[in-house]
Amino acid sequence: MPYLYRLFCLALLFLFPLGAGLLVLPSEARLPEMESTFTLPAFPDLRGDGTLTLLSLKTNEEESITYRRSDGSYDQTQIAALNRLLRCPWDDRCANMDLELIELLDDIEDHFGAARLEVVSGYRSPEYNRHLASLGRKVAPKSLHMQGLATDIRIAGVDTAVLRDYARTLQVGGVGHYPKDGFVHVDVGRVRYW
């Protein structure tokens, strides 16, 4: 099923090539109402409960969002709320965050029994990514943050090395450890560690 999901996403990028192929909306824009046909079995190794509580450290907004219904379908209104919470703080732009990334975050939150995940960085617009690079920050020129595929997180009371180690066991994508900055990068790209 993950193959079909990724194929579907590629088809959408081909049909709707906006910018770098990512649908980016102003934060006040609403995604069209639609029912998802994707259910939890699309990501069988991720076992979150369908509710995710996030605190954006950049905007100081916190919200608990039930994004997946009991039948496994995704609530698009709640997915849009997650997209808004994970928006770029630089220019207030939202992107469609990858559903597998959302499931990954939910799995991590539930595994640690955390009250919430603290988000250091979610979506980054290309302009914000370039700005960070101009300040000497070590950001990838083709960062997965710009594609809605990556998030930098931490959990209060959980050592970042412990968080890193658990994320690695999931074998979902990339895991980067930034102990000096106090966060862990997780993404749904290819599996790799740094």
C-alpha cells in the first residue's frame, strides 16, 4: 500500500506542478473538503492512536487534533488544522504535510506517552530555507522540510538520544540528532542517519 500511496502522490505532483511540485497555501486558505480513501493499513508499521498534540515553538500555538477517524479514514478538516500548526513561521505559508509523517509523529508521541510533541521546525518555505542558509545555519538546499516531509521535534523530559534511538527503530525515513540544539529531525525520505 505505501507504494500505491507514493504513486498517487507522484501523480498529483505531475498533474499539479506548483512551484517545486508542492501545493502551498496561504495560512488562511482552506483545503477543499474531501474524504480520504487512505486508511491506517497504508502505514502498517506506525501505530499512533489518530490524535496528535503539537506545540509549535515558533508560534507558541498548541493544539490537540484527532486527524484519523475510528474507521481509519482521515478527517481532511483536521489534517488542514495540522498543516496550519506546522506552517512556516517566516511567511505564514502552509503546505500539505505528508500523511506518513503525521502518522510517524503520532507513533512517536504515543510510544513515549507524551502529553505533546514540541515542534522546532515543520514546513519551511524555500524563501525561509534560503534565509536560514544566509544566516549560516546548516540547512540542506533541497530540505525535505520544504516538501512537507520532515519535522524537527523534542519531547519534554525525554533525552534527545532516546528519542533518536526510537525513531531509528521505526526505519521509516531519515533521523538526525542535534543534541546541542535539543531536537531530533525525523522525515519520511529514504532511511539514513546523522
